[in-house]
Amino acid sequence: MKNTTANEVLKTLIEKLKTKSLTPTTYYELLNAIGDLYVQGHDIDWDAFYQSESHQLIMLLNYSFLKKTHWCDTNKIQSSPPQPLPGEKIQLSELEVKPPQIENAPSVPDKPEILSPKMKEDNLRQNTNEPVNEAIRKIIAETLFIDSNLIHDTEFFQDLGIDSILGVEIAQKIQKKFNIELNAATLYTYSTVSQLANFIVQQANIPSTSDEQKEVMQIQAQDQALSISISPWFRTTLLSRPDIDLFCFHCAGGGPALFNGWRVLLPKNIGLHLIELPGREKRIGEPLETNAQKLVENIGNEIIGAKLKRYIFFSHSLGALLAFYVAKYLQQKKVNLPEIIFLSSCPSPENDIGLLKDFKKNSLSDQTLLEKLDELGVNGIPSEIRYNSDALKIYLNILRADMDLEFNTPWFEQLLATDRLSSTFVIMAGENDRFISLKEMESWKEYTSGSFFKKSFPGNHFYLTVDKAAVCDFIANMIVT
């Protein structure tokens, strides 16, 4: 009689799991059987579950007040050598696997490391600043409840899931550790372990140890020139010298974190600049700005000062109005305009469908404001913010300030009275958005003399967080065409 190995049993179970006609009971029994083998120490090819599926980048919950709910402490998991499969029959509702005389599974060897560029960088990490680097990695790991070996010295903090709330916690720990002045904004200016370590070394007057260290720091300084913000108004990350620059305008109540993950999804030749308004994320220590004209002028003047040859705008919800008026301001200043303006999930200036006015009522209680968001099907408030009173208060203050922005003053009316923009307009919306439909956005066509395109995506008002890869691919393809 043929012996059955653990791998053969697992292969059979996984193939059966892919059967579409399974009942829920059988499906869970299959999962439990696979889980039992995994707990016994048998190696599982996880890719086998999803061979016909496409991959999608998702953000994990990293807020400190929900970590204990969503993250497990791997240090508490006791590993044990793989045990032999039981000789008895594995019974399932619609599956029966008999493994007579099953051989003992061999010890599972450690998987070889797949050397990504970041892992190669870590393997070649210089000793320069290493004690500082190691201390930073340890603090971040403790805050995120992850292994410090998973943190790479050139990985951007925002890609680790570090937002303004976590940034405050990490900055306080680093400040205490090195006895220097530090705040959350510093983590956005020096946004990798290497950059932050260099900053700390300089601030704390930690002596250099060798000429080699100075050489490495010079290289890192050149690298930093491609990754730090060119202005307080933009959070900039460049992987190479860009052929074209993309400026992203976030929604009301939001911040640059809306576009987390975009850097790795966009081509390297596109420079990514996330608009950073006062009072949030790295600028959380500044007062919120409720004067829309000041915002338009400040952002517009920064773009003028950058003297960019080619650039485009992507804007979402209320951010679309801000982006549009920044373009009108640039037109008034007679400078080159964005080649393309992506306008996502927002009515045109003279087509206010009434919902924005509803949110502008400062008399609305917090509960009423949340209910109105729910009525629209926005679903844009992460649960880790919604069910934490302190975080929710910060969010609602930002949301109210953004909704107080007025775009119907005489200054804005004068901008509207000028010629149409020559930029290509691309309108975008979620198919199930109850705030605004793609059809209701077609009036944007009256504000451009350039080409006009429209595109819908699965999802609601925050469709762009559902499949970030699809949105970024669409933007990149539009630039090519």
C-alpha cells in the first residue's frame, strides 16, 4: 500500500478547498484540517491557495489602541517540531482522505530568504550610525508590535503604517531615548530610519567614528534630497529624477495618508507630491486653515516657485475644488498649467448638489455629523478612529475646518470668470457613491477647453482605497496617452 506524505494530504485538501460547490460546513472543515497540519509543524505552500487570484496591496490596522485586538504576539507562540499525521481516517462531510501508514514528516527547514532590494540593503548595512539605527528600529517595532528585523533602514515610515497618531508616540520615545527636541513632524521630514538616524547624530552631537561613515552620510544626504519634502505644503517621495510630477489633493478631514502605498504602485519616473495642509499629520502642530483663498495662493505659489516643466493634479472629493482653483490661480499668474487634472468624486463649482452645504452647518453635533456621513455611504472613517474618542475628536475638528472652506467669495468668482482651463480633465467616481455619480460630474466639461475623459471604479465614495493598484495604473496609462 502506498505511503501518503503530509505534502500529498495538504495538496489534496487545498485542491478540494478550491471547489466552488462546497457547502459552508465542508469549507470550514477543510480549513480546520489544513490548520491542524500547520499547527503540527508541516510546511504549507500559501501561494497554492491563490494561484488564480490577482494581488492587491492593503493597509493593516496599526493604531496603538487596536493593536491588541488585531495583532498577535509572536513571542508567545510556542513552536514545536512537526508531528506525524494520525493514522486514522480524516473525516469530512464531502471529502474523505485515508492516509494509511503515513510517514513521519521531516523537520521543516527554514525557508531561504528572498533578497528584495530592501533586504539586500539590510544585509549590506554599514556599521556607521548602527547603534542609533538599531535603537530607532526597536522603538518603531515596539510601537507597531512587529519584529524589528522587518523594518528596513530605507523604508518610508508612512509605508510601515506610521500616521500622525503613531508618529507622536514614536517621536516621544525617541526624544526620551536621545534627549533631543523631536516631534511627529520630524518623522515626515526625515522619513526613513537612515535619514532620522543622521538627524539624531547631528542633533545629539554623536561623534563620527570614521571617514567611511562620513562617506556613507554624504551618500545618504544625496539620497535624502530625493525623498524629503521640497516644501512644507508637499510630502514628496521620489525614486528617481521624475519625468513628470503628480500632486495629490486629499479629501475633507483627510491628509496625505489617503494616498499611502501609491509610491510603490506608480512608475518611478513620476514624482509624487502629496498636498499637506496645516493641522494634520506632519503639520499637526499648526493651526487649521479655514481661509480657502490662502490655501489656494500658498499651494499655487509653491508650485510656481518649483518651476516644473511637466506636472499633473489628482484630487479627491473637496480636494477637487481646491485643485481646480489652484489651477485657475496658476492660469491667472500666466504660468504653465497641469497637463491633466484628475477630478474624483466631487461636483463642479456651480453644480453644488446640496450635500456640501449640509456639512457646512457648524451647529451639527458630532453624532449628527457621523450619521450624515453614514447616510452618504462614505465609510471613510477607519474604525480605529471612530471608536476612540481622542482620535475621533481630532478627525472631526479637521473635517469641520475643511468644510468651512468657502469657494464662493468674490475672489473665487473672479477666477471663475476667466477663460476655461486648457488642461485635460478626467472625472472619476465610485459606481456605488451615494454622494455623487459620474453623470452628475459631467458638468466639469464646461470648465475646460482641453480633452475630457471619465472613468468609474467599483466601490463607494472612497473607491480609491479599495483597489489602489487599479487607480494608479489608470493614472499612469493616462499620462502615457
